[in-house]
Amino acid sequence: MKVLMVNSVCGIRSTGRICSDIAVTLEEQGHECKIAYGRESVPQDKLKFAHKIGSGFGVKAHAGLSRIFDRAGFYSSRSTKKFIGWIEEYKPDIIHLHNLHGYYINVKILFEYLKRADIPVVWTLHDCWSFTGHASYCDAIGCDKWQTVCGRCPQKARYPKSLVFDRSKSNYLQKKQLFTGVKNMTIVTPSAWLRDLVCKSFLGGYNICVVGNGVDKSVFRPTESAFRQQHGLEGKKIVLGAASAWNERKGFGDFIELSRILDDRFKVVMVGVTERQKAMLPDNILAVTRTENARQLAEIYSAADVFVNPTYEDVSSMVNLEAQACGTPAITYKTGGACETVPPENVAKQGDVQGLADLLNRELKLNDYVRSDRDMAEEYIKIYNKVSGK
């Protein structure tokens, strides 16, 4: 079986690692796989799977035009046509779509091709962008326009941001026309929460199933390190937070507030901050800048006593899973699918920082079942076999 995956990145970040995890398992079982991606670099050991769509200049042009005209996903025409020519040469048995936003592909050209090519399609949704007129998330502000028709988007200035025009209504109507009517397409979500939203959207007519994300347990496992000693944290209860990009929606301000509530038995550690954010943090927070070194991250997860994820928007939360795979209990807000990946006793009301602090003073339960990346990949292979009739 030949599988082609399409995603904004390959081998990095949560979606890129999900793609490469599936690719590795496919290869081990004698299948062939390519990951077509649009931006950033690819880890050396994943280059054999990678096929680049377009160029860095094309991504910048697509992003620049989108910031004016609010048409993310509707540029990159030339590179998308070239990519479709490559697909016809590669002749995949399955096309597995992931994140199509990211300023690298033209969804109109892509879906018009998919409708006439008659290749089975699996589409894993990692956020809400596919069924809204603009935003990648809509629950944090309680917006449900996507259930009828979008317009006057309250999140126009958020990713994929537009600084001038609001085309959310026309984007919504065009997406609805393009993304419906694919003859053999299965939609996958990483959480029941997102599945329930998709069922209420214009994509609700497709077969929709849930496949929980998995982590590489050869990396994310209890790992000894000198992290405590290096930072003078012996005898402290380490409260850890980690994000690929910290902002208010990921709980940046809530973590600062939490550090002020906790007494000196605790030490708050934040991983993934920028140098600018590092300078903004109070002295009682240990700040660690972003790392793509998964083993180093596993060492920090393992050194912590508890992982805290005060997110306001999340489909599944890979960081919750990674921390727990390293043997560290996780607590989170009742947000999206994030609360599905921790024990229910470890969930606080969204925005309740004192509730998080109260949980930290209790004995926390560890979710000792975290799906491995191989288990996740096996579920996807079952889906591939089903949709292809093999």
C-alpha cells in the first residue's frame, strides 16, 4: 500500500510527529509512505519520507496576501498544481490529509483534484479551521456561527490573521462547497470533543471516527537526569508547564498567577518560552526556552512532580500525554479534548487558577494508560484498509 500524507510540517511539532510516527510504522510493515509538507525543516531521520510543496518564498507570499485579504488556503496555486502533477506520478492508494492551513497549499485546487481523482481520502482534523470561515479555534470565545454561516469573524486578527479584510463568510461558503461531496472520505478526530463539533458542522455527513493521539514511548518514558541538581531544585515540588508557543490562550498569564499563589514548597518551571517572555516572568519562575529535543523534554517531564496545562483551547493535548508517559501526573482545565487525556479528578474549571492550586495540594491520580505512537498508527492502518477495500 502506498500512502501519501499532507501536512504543514514533517517530523516536528505535534502534527508533524504524528505523520512521521505513522510513516515509520507503515514502513516497518512493508508499506510505502511519503509526507508532503509545506514549511520549515525536517529532522534528518525523517527526510526519506519528505516531499516539499512549494518554497519558503511561496509560504511568505501566501501569508502576506492572507494578512490583507483574509484568504488563507486559497493562494499557492502554482505550487499546488505542481504538487498534483507529482501525486499523479506517485500514484498513492490513500491520501491522508492533516493540517491544510499554514500558507502552503491551495485547498480549492486540491479538493477539485480529489473529487475527480477518486482516491480514498482520510482527513485528520487537528483543529476547527476546516469548518469555519477563518478561525482555527472557536470555543474559547463561545462562537457557533460555523453551525449556520460565518461572517464578521470576532477572531479576524488571530491566526490565520487578517489585518484588513474580513472574508469569513465567503471563505465559509467556499469551504462548504469544496469540502463536501468527496466520494470516499473518512474524517478522523483525536478527541470526542472535536468529533461532536464536526458532527454539527457541514462535514457531519461523512463517516467520522476518533483516533486518540499516541506518543513515542521509546522517548517519552521515565528518564533520569540531573535537571533538579542543575537548577538547585532538590526538596522542591516542581510544577511544570510546557508549550510549543506560549500565549494567553495557552495559559501564560495563568501560570504567572499560579506562581504567586503557591508557597515556597513549590517551584514553577515553564518550558517553551521565548527570550522576550523569559524577561517578563517573575523571578520565582524558572524559564526554559523552546527545544525540539524530545529526549531533553522527557528528562524535564520526568523530573517534575506534576504537569499543569491551563489551556483555553486544545483538541487533545500532546503535552498532557507526553508528561504522563514519563510518569508525571497532569492536571488541566476543562477545555476541549484536553480534559479527555487526564483522570477526571485532575480537571479544574476553565480559568480557575485557585482550583489548579488546590489540586496541587492533593494526591493526584496518574493516567497510567497512554497510547503509544505504534498503537495510534495501527488504528490508522485499519482505517486505510477499510476505506481502500483491502
